[in-house]
Amino acid sequence: MPPSALRDRKRERTRRAILLAAVELFEANGYEETTVADIAAQAEVGTRTFFNYFASKEELLFPETDERVRAAVAAIATRRPGEAPVEVLLRALRAAGDEPGEHLVDDVGSRVAALRARVSRTVPAVSGRAAHAQLLAQREIAHQLHLAFPNELDEIGAAALVGAVVGAVSGALTVLFQQPQHGVEDGERLHRKIHETTSRVLQPWLAAAASPVN
């Protein structure tokens, strides 16, 4: 294996170790009570190493935002002939991991999502960052959807479609994560509940996309 590949694997292991340590401490002691020094010690790294991977403690709750948006944009760019805008959007959100919980397939991802939803209710900085990140993501996805379907969706229509779908999913998951047991149960069970909840919320759009056009 080339040295560069070995370095990348080591970096990913270290990054995941820091993230896992943070999740365990947040769950055990609380987000605000946990310090960067606590997380670094739990992960067996120095605080300088921590900041090489995460700019702040807050960033630990948003580990994949940019990657998810890029995945959504790529899905729109690779739309298939005959796909309707709503079909492309749903596929893009699946690729991004916002439907139905596909980015939460492992235990750490599930626990981060539950923590983010819970902490957002009590920590203004996290709440503001979550809202801002979602706004930027929706704006970019809507823009790309408009470019993909200029004759069917103007910019307002694209924004409305993306906002409706993402808002419905976000609202449902917020209620799901407010239930206390979801902060401690295993990732597989939480993933299944996320899947069930978002699938139910998206059923009207899925049914509309599947209906033949007269």
C-alpha cells in the first residue's frame, strides 16, 4: 500500500477515534460539561491533534455536512432520462443521507444524529449552526435542481419543493429524537426507527412520483 494511502487510513482512524470518544463523553456527562481536553484524553491524543481534525467541539456534531451536500449534487447531476424532479430530489436526499437515515447506518453516526438533535434544543450555538447548515444545503440543492429542470421548476418552485421535503423529514426526526430513549439505544435499532419515520413522512412524495402521468 502506498505511504499516502497508509497516512489516509491512519488519519481516518484517528478522526473516528476522536468522534467516538466525544460521543461517549457527551452521552455520559453532557455536551456542555465535556471539554476538548476531556475528549482528547479519552481518544488518547493531544489537544493539538484534536484541532487538526475538528475546529471546535461544536463541529463534532456536524462531521459530514459538506460531503452530504456534494453527494446530493452529484445525484442530481447524474439524473436518469425520464426522471421527474421529485424523483431526482428524493434520490439526491438518499445519496446525501437525509432520507431515510442512510448516513446513520453505523452506531456512531446514529448516536451523533441523536445528540445533535438533543443538544440543538438547549445550546444556541449548536441550534444556530444546525439551522444555518440546513439552510445552505437546501439552497444549494434547490439551485442544482432548478438547473437540472429549468423548464419545470423556476428557482422559487425548486426552493419550495426542497424545503417541503427536507422540512417534513427534519420535523419528524426532531420529534423522534426528543424521545429520551433514543439517546442511549443501539445504533441499529435507532437506524431502523429513523428509516420507518422518514419513509412514512415521505410516502406522499414517493406515491406521487410512482403514479403514472395521464
